[in-house]
Amino acid sequence: MTRFEVTTAIAAPPHRVFDISLEVEVHTASMAGSSEQAIDGVLTGGMKLGDTVTWRAKHFGLYWRMTSLISAYDPPGYFVDEQLKGPFKHWHHVHHFDPDADGATIMRDIIDFTAPFGPAGTIAERTVLNWHMPRLIHARNAHVKAVAESAR
């Protein structure tokens, strides 16, 4: 299993960043480079506790599907999305939104994942996914930051 964290400072209040982070359209725009689309479940707008969405995206020249569940939700502090079905043996993503002293947000993502296929999956984690997945989260967070800071 791999675990990594990404921290992003955003000049917008936590409730705004929390809401933006759950918007399907914001997510798909942040992942435009992989042609990500919501194809089942919640297709537009904001997600909430118990919602599911199936994403379709192109990575490494192949199309992948992943169905995620919002399994924990405490606005505006945090939410969790977990893979129900998809390419990972395990995917658990905690999104934290903490206010800083100026009323802005420190957004912290904690991701745990395991690739499938036993030893071959372990090799894929170490050689490809350990750099690819943080890169995707950084790109997503840069987009969330831009949206949150532009609509103050």
C-alpha cells in the first residue's frame, strides 16, 4: 500500500473550498488532461454523503472506470471518497479543509492506495503510480485553488 499527502494553501474560506471540491464539474475540469467524465451516479453539481459517481478517464493510453462513494462527510471540515469498483485493489482519499489564521484554507489530501495484481501491482506502484498519482492530485488541487480564489 502507498500513502501520500498533498497540502495546498487556498485564499478562500473552508466552506467554499469544501463545496467546490465536491462539484463534479470542477473535478472533470481539473482532470481535462485525462478526458475524465462522470458517466454514472451523480453527473452534475455537488456531491454529499452516500453519493456515488463513476468516472471514466484515459491514463497510460487506456480508458479506466472507477466508481467512488462519499463515505464520510462533515462540512466544512472533511470528506472521504473511497473506490467501490475500479482499477485499484484499495483507494481511500481523505480531504481536510482547515482554516488558517487569516480565514483562508489549508487543504490537505491523504491518499492510501494499493494496485491490483499482487507483485506486479507492487512494481507498478513503485515505478509508475508513486509519481503519477501525486501529480494528478497536485493538478486537481491547482484547479480547485484557481476556482476558489477567482470567485471570492
